[in-house]
Amino acid sequence: MFKTEGQDVKGGGLGKSFEPGVVFAHIYGAQVRTSKTGKKALEITLEGPAILGFEGWAIDREDPEGEKYKGQTARVSASIYISDFNSDDVNKNEILSKIIVISDQLGLRKEIDNLSKNEKITSIEEWVAAAVDVLKGQDAYFFLSGKEDEYNGKIIVKLSLPRYKFCSQDESKLPAFDKTNKWHFSPFVTKAVSGFEPVNNDFNV
């Protein structure tokens, strides 16, 4: 009656986006975001291994019919917004420290350290772009924390890297994801309305 032989489920039922937890992925790209106050933060795009028959999100958001990612993806906040983005001190500059930790896990620390010899790099944006050229495509396990937020009337999940233990070649060295742990997942909390005062009382004539 139902002939299933020889048929494959497109994408295997997987969602296009990564969810909070430990994922196996590589850096596809990254960008430095600047806040209204001038502080900067690192955002990375992670892509999972290519999946046969899978069609991910469009690589160019402005061209939804264009080339698609070959695996699951996520845009991940890799650091908080910092004012010390021009500092060489990796304990102050979280953008540097996150890249360094990832490079250590991938065995590419020397290549990242050598970027300091490139005199053409004069900004944190240029340094991150050069670092991504070194690190992209190298798979590792990443721990993604999740935080629910409201956007255009819908609840979305924003992903971020925790401060520690967020990348490893050995999955067992990362924490086991626990949705009840507030540091792993933060659900959206609806603010209760304490009271309501009508602007006009149509019944008070």
C-alpha cells in the first residue's frame, strides 16, 4: 500500500538551525558587532557537517533563493560587548580570548599568534577576519547556551558561548546540557501586569 523503498526523507527531519546544547560544527564566518555606545562583540556563524539531501538556510539572507548551507547552522554570540577591544591583554579582550581558546582546541594557536606579524591588520575587525580564515572549516564540539527572547511577537532562542568550557575536540570535556540549569538555558519570562487604569471611562456620563 505505502511504498517507502528507495525514498529518503529530505534533511532527515532535522531543523535548519542548531538548538542549545553540544553541537559538532565548524566556524563558517564571523563578524564584529558594534553597539550604539561603541563597544564591540564577536558573533560567529557555525555550520554542522554536510548532510545528504539537506537544504539549510540561504547563505545570503538578501538572496533566499541563492546558495544554501549544507548543514545545520546558527549565529552565535561569542562574547559580550566590550570596550577593551583594542587591548592585547587576552584577559581583558574577550574577542581575542574566545578565538584563542578555539585555536588551541584546533591545534592552530601558532597560526593565530602569527597574525601579530601582519602589519596590514590595524583593527579588531581585520584581525577577526584573518583569524576566521585560519579557523574556518575545522570541526570541533561547541557548547551553545540558549536564552529565549521575544522578537516581533514571537519567542526566539538566542544562542551564545559560555565564558568557559565552550569548545573542545573531545565532547566529554564539555558540560552535559541541562535545560533546567539557568546558565545553560534561560526561558522567556512574561512580565505580569500589576494593574490597569483605563484612560477613558465611557460609562461615566
